[in-house]
Amino acid sequence: MSETTKNTEVVEKLISETAKISWLELQRFFAQGVVLNVDSDLDLIEIAQCLAADDSERIKALMNDDSISQPSNDQARHWYETKAEMWSVVVAPFVLVQAIKS
């Protein structure tokens, strides 16, 4: 299997597993410390693919500039209070979330 075919399959799998979900349903994952918030200017699937491919260099750079971060308690509280809907995809052990642009 070529690398391109493998990457295409990973992207297709990630797209099929991406869904809108209420923050209320994500709270237990937040409590476990496995939620990563992806900046709305980034492509959620691309970031998920980087995690799946263990592209630690890119992920580390994005974390250093806070484009990917663990949500703060204040952010989680705000999402809870506003019953926020998020885009979400799981790349074990993490749950990536991204605010839905209005």
C-alpha cells in the first residue's frame, strides 16, 4: 500500500468519525484531561491526521503558540453555560474539539 493511499484512508476515516457534539457530552473527557482544543483557524482533520501520524514536531509547535491547547476551567465553564456545540474527533487517547464558527 502506498503512503498516499494510506494517508487518504486515514483522512477518510477521520472525516467519517468527525461529528458535532454538545460540550455537555464532552465534560467527562475534559475531567480526564484528554480534551485538546483546536483553534478555529486550523483544519481539525489536518490536526487529527498529524496526531494520528505522530507528527510531534508540528503538534509541539502548534501547542507552543496555543493553537492547540487543553481548555482552561474558565473556557470549559463558558462552554457548559452556553451549551456550546463543538466539532469533535477522537485520536486516541485524545478528543480533539473545535468551536463551530457562526
